[in-house]
Amino acid sequence: MPMLELQDVHAYYGNIHALKGISLTVEEGEIVTLIGANGAGKTTTLRTISGLLKPRQGKVYLEGEDLDQYKAHEIVYKGVAMVPEGRGIFAKLTVAENLDMGAYSRRDKKGIAEDLERVFELFPRLKERRNQVAGTLSGGEQQMLATARALMARPRLLLMDEPSMGLAPVLVEDVFDRIMEINHEGTTILLVEQNAHMALQVAHRGYVLQTGEIVLGDTADGLRQNPMVQKAYLGME
Amino acid sequence: MRHTLGQRLERFNYLDVVLWLFRIGIIVVIVWGTVATILDNPYSMRNWIDLLLTGLTQGSLYALIALGYTLVYGVLLMINFAHGEFFMSGVFTATVFVAIPLNEAGLWNRHPIPCLLLVTVVAMAVSMAIAVLTERVAYRPLRRAPRLIPLITAIGASFFWQYFFRGLYGSGITAFPTVQALAGKWTVAGLEIGKTDVVVMISSILLLIGLYIFVMQTKTGKAMRAVSEDKDVAALMGIDVDRVIVITFAVGAALAGAAGILYAMLYRQVNFFMGFYPGLKAFTAAVLGGIGSVPGAALGGLALGMFESIAPNLFLEGLGIPGANQLKDVVAFTMLVLILMFRPQGILGERLAEKKA
Ligand SMILES: Nc1ncnc2c1ncn2[C@@H]1O[C@H](COP(=O)(O)OP(=O)(O)OP(=O)(O)O)[C@@H](O)[C@H]1O
Ligand SMILES: [Mg+2]
């Protein structure tokens, strides 16, 4: 049974038909990437999985369970965490408080303390700045915080929306290294990226989204060799 | 940033000039009145200190009520104009069903502390219940409506509860039984101060500190702050946003309920309309402190209480305005208008983005 499965999902904003029948699967332990141009519907797909948006038609299954009956905050308790687009950190809360909120769904104090150590190992910068108000962090640090905060939920499935956006090239490498590390430790990842080049390097498989429809789905290698992907998303002629 | 003369002229705005003249006018009036009063010197130092203490007592009540406005505004960006009725409903009910029967049974002055605690708990519980009900029935369905609509609904809810309780307990003034133990005055460092005033101030301060700790330290308090920043992202943390909103209303109303009892101890009467002015004043205090800010509400409440207590005697009288000390409300609401005109973000509110820059 796949970790995550979308079957013919249609989602709307008012009358705007943003997702026109998305079907995809993510197996346990995988990194799957979703690439596509601006406005293709990548964020909308993640919002539909996390329950912020309910599909008007079609189903989202998490380990075979239909998520339709659950509200967004309940889906977190099922083991799904998200790094939202544009980071979405709580700017007025401190770094430590943001991380507390990441662990909001948990009761196991000991496990939370362990995970706090672990995210501080992954992102030592955050440890130095734990009492700083998050809004005053640099863009890159905010991105680290958004990722660290999602990890504090100890998710089984991590949804990441453009974690490399707005980062300097050195930092981008760093972020993708972290993503691989998180995955090696056993977290399944659905990664939305515009940086198709990097995304296809870390992912096992990928899907290409165009104006609300999946036009291609293949292994990462397969996509890298695909002339259409090379032309449209990897900037090769 | 530097601008050429041409750019400056382009931005020249007559409204700004009028507003500046208006500001200068107000300052001149205040200074003029104050100087006149001081030269005339009709009051002793003792009088001023008495006014200040009255203002502080009143202000600490405004602060307690103002927190309800500010907390709800923080999470929903909504002015809950029914908050004054949350204040009234608790103390009115507790007076009718608890305080008066206890007094008639002769227990009120025999065991004042347990009795006062009991009425306070009942008042807080009733205020909370009314608040939670109002949120559930009147506000929640409008969560996604344009902001004007919940505002109008809140005004409707305010009238509804006023007339609901008028129908329930009558339109007359009901006496809140006097607490004999707190009837007199204490002399502290040569100053006489009413025992009730002291109790009101200390209780308010303890409640304010308690609330601050709740908002800053507890998991639910942090969740409240998270919800006030971004509801979608809060939900992605596993926070039940609706539940946090209900808790916010309940906490604000609990403070209003406690404030109601303190108010009744001070003025010894309750009626269905008693929430209106304190509600509006507390709203003014919340705006003064910077709506959405918890320390702002506390500061705004104290500042408003002292200002409206002292201002009439300090400068209205100097201007030769008759019956100046009955103009407290005029002073307070003039202040509201002035803040909204000149510093809508209040004392501690965040600076709004400079639109013209
Ligand atoms: N809140 C909204 N209201 C109306 N339309 C929306 C809303 N959010 C997104 N859309 C529309 O839905 C479509 C998909 O948007 P989405 O945000 O999913 O794109 P995306 O692939 O994430 O793009 P980007 O790479 O720019 O983040 C777009 O046409 C967008 O205009
Ligand atoms: Mg997007």
C-alpha cells in the first residue's frame, strides 16, 4: 500500500479549476518531487493533501485511509507535516516557540526533547538563535526553521513547498543535503520545487505538473533524460 | 530619503496641514487649561493624589476588560462589541442568584472571603458561557465573511444580550450587597485609600499577570499567538484553530466576569445597561494601548483611567468649562477619536506600513 495516494483529485478556488484530476503515489521511504511552472498547481496539491483545501472530486489516501473526513489539524496527528510555501514561520514567536508549535501534536516530552536535539544538530544555527524572535532571522535561517519546525512533529510524511526558494546557491546545496539526511532517517518526502535540477538529483521519482494536470511521471533519471523536461525545466536545448 | 522641492510639493496635502493645525490647537488648549488651573490652584496635592488613585482603580478595571477586546482582535481581527455584555451578564447573574441570596441568608458579611470568591467564580463562568455561545452561534458562521459583517453582528449581539438580561432580571437597578469588611479606608503612608479600591487594584494586577503568563508560557497561550499570526499554518501544526478561538473568547470573558464583580464592589449596583460605558471605555483603552497587544491593553487601561480622572480638573476647569468633573466620558471618547486620527496603532501597536513612503 502506498504511503500517499491521490486519485483523480479536482480542487477549486471559487470557480477557478486549479487541479484537474491529479493522480499520484508516494511510497514509504521515497523522495518524490513535483515540478512545474508558476501557477501549475503545486502548492494547491500540497494544500489538498494537508487538508487546508478539500478536493471537490477525487480522493486522497494516507496508507489506504481516506483523508476526506479529517480537518487539517487532525491530519497532522496522522503523521503528515508541511513546510509551507514562503516558509510561513510565526514571525512574532521566538525560534524555540516556533519549534514548540511544531511539536504541538505530541505529548511525549522525552521524544520531543530528543527531536529538539536532533534538529539542532541538523541546523546548529537555530540552536544559537533559539531565543531570537523568528521574524528577525535571515531568509535562509527562516527556511531552516520552517523545516526544523516540521520535523518536530516527527512526521512520517513530510510535504515541502519550495524549500530552496530565495536562497543563495551555497545554501540551496545545504538544504538539499538536509533533505537527503532527513529521508535517510526514514521520513518519506513529497518535495515541490521549481529548481528541477536539484530536485531531480535528490528525488527517486518525480511528476511534472502543467496547469493543474500531471503530464509526466517517471523515475528521476527518466525525467532527467526526457527531452521535454530538459527543455522546459532544466534549461537545456 | 531625500526629495527635491518639486517632489515635496507634489506630495503636499491640505489634509495634512489641517491635521497639523488641529494637533497644535489641541496642545495649545491643553497647555492653556493646565497653566490656568495651576495658577488658580484650586486643589491641594491631596486632591490630586485622590484623583490619581481613583483613576488607577478605574483604569485597572478598564485594563481587565480591554484584554478581552485585544485578545479577540488578535486572533480574529474583529472588534467584539458584545464584550461589554459579557462583562454585564456575569456580574448581573451572580448578583441575582448568589450575592443577594447569600446576603439575605446572613452569610455575606459573616464569611466575606468565600462568598466573594463564589460570586466571582459564578460571574466568570456565566460570562464565559455567554461568550462561547455568542461565538458559536453568531460569529463562527461569519468567519469568512468581509470584516464589516461580524462587526455589525457584534453590535446586534450586544443589543440582544442587553435586552435578554433586561427581560430576565428587570430593567431596574439592583443593589450589590455591601461588603462590610471593605467599607472603610486604609491609611498608607499618610494617604487615605478605600479598602475596596485596594482590593480592586491588587486583584486586577494579579489577573493581568496571570493572563500574561498564560499567553506567554503555556502551550495554549503560544497556540493563541500562533493562530493570531497565521491560521492556516497554525492548523498545519496540529492546532485546532476553532478551539483556540473559543478559548480566546472564554479567557477574555472570564476576565470581564471578574472585572464585573470588582466593578460591582466599587459602585455597589448592577443593571442590564452596565456593560455599555465600561465596554466602550475598555475598547478605547485597547485602542490606546495598541489593539492586539496584551501589555498595550493593560497600559492603555491604566492610562485612560488616570487621564479621564485628572484631565477634567486639570485643564477643562482651567478653561472655565462649567461642571468639568462631570465630563469624564467626553474626555475619554474625545481621546478615542484623537487616537484614531493621529496614532491608530496606539502606544504599543505595531507601526503600520507608511503608505505614502
Ligand atoms: N487563494 C487562491 N484564490 C484563487 N486562485 C488561486 C488561489 N491560490 C492559487 N490560485 C490559483 O490556482 C492556480 C495554482 O496555484 P498554485 O499556488 O497551486 O501554483 P504553484 O504551482 O504553487 O505556483 P508557484 O510555483 O508560483 O508557487 C494558479 O492559477 C493560481 O492563480
Ligand atoms: Mg506554489
